[in-house]
Amino acid sequence: MAGWDDLVSYVRMRYEVMRQREGELWFNLSTTGERTQLVVVRQVTGEDGHPWAQIASPVARVADIDLARLLDLAAESVVGGVAATDGVAVFRHSIPLEDSNLSAFERPFRLVVEFADRLEEQLTGTDVH
């Protein structure tokens, strides 16, 4: 079983962390070609009262995209969903910390990042995030 500190160590060993605050990490992951995608991992408490790791990646500014199309495209994903934070559409997924081991984090990281990047490319044609 992994805790938040274990996840922080895991991420720091594999990726260049751009920003770290209490309960939060920001870093970039490469996607396809020369594209990269920002990832924000936060320690959150679920409705069940247990600790979770929330993985989020920005797609685009809400004002700049067709939200109906975003929702249609997001429906294709097996994991996660879309949300808006501070005017930015993000694709995110959460993982229970207590029930996971560290190797279980890499796959969701990649799925969230690659899907967010694909959404960004389809909706904006750019690579901003």
C-alpha cells in the first residue's frame, strides 16, 4: 500500500517536478512527437474519508472551446472525466492511495496525460499545456 509520501518519492525519481507544495505536485510528461502535457497530482480526501491521489491535466481554456464537443470526446475514455477549474477545462482521474501500490500509478498517469493531450489537439489544434 502506498501513501502520499511514497507517491511523491515515486514521481520525483521519474519526472522533473516543476512545482511542489503541500499535497500537490506539478510536472510535464512527453506525449506524442514533440508534444508535452502538464500533470498536476493532488492529495485529496474522498467522500469516503480516505486519501486519494487526483491526477489532472489541462485541455484548454473553457471560453476557447466547444464544451459539447469536449463532453462527446471525453465520453470515449475508459477512465476519468472532464471538469473546469479556474476557467480551464481539465481531464482528471483519481486513485485511492491506501488500496494502491506505486506501480499502479504509472498507467493512470499516462492515460490521463495522453487523453488530455489528444483532447487539446482535437479541440484547439495546439500544444499549449
